[in-house]
Amino acid sequence: MKAVITVVGKDMVGILAKVAGECAKYNANVIEVTQSVLKDLFAMVMLVDITALSVGMAEFSRDMEELGRACALSIHVMHEDIFNSMHRI
């Protein structure tokens, strides 16, 4: 099982480290990352393996959103199946 994590906000040092650290805390393995910085806007998409997630998906998502609020970022977690369903033509 996989999840897609999106992160958007003002660029600052350590965003990737903070999000990856939170993933590690819940045993979510980061598989792939893409990120861009446009002027001072940071945007990142992560694909994480949640097979061994130590909490439920709802709790993981809620805690990631709380991390985002604490860092003035928008962090959203979506199960890969839902993401794929939303983006099918």
C-alpha cells in the first residue's frame, strides 16, 4: 500500500527533512520524492509505502497536517488508490 503526500508553502531550510522524519516516526517508507522551488514557493510530492504504518491512515494524515500547520505549510496525505481514482481520465 502506498500514499501520496503533497507539501506546499514558503520555502525554508529543512522541509524535506521534517516531512521525511515524520514519515519515519510512523514507519512510512519514502519511495520517491519530487520537489520544486519557484521563487520562494516550495512544492513537493512524495510517494510513501504505508504497508508497515504504525498507526491508522487517518491518524497519520492528521499528524502530517498538524506538522504542516506548525511549519506554515499545507501538507496533505492521500491513499494511492484514491489519488489514482481522482486522476483517471
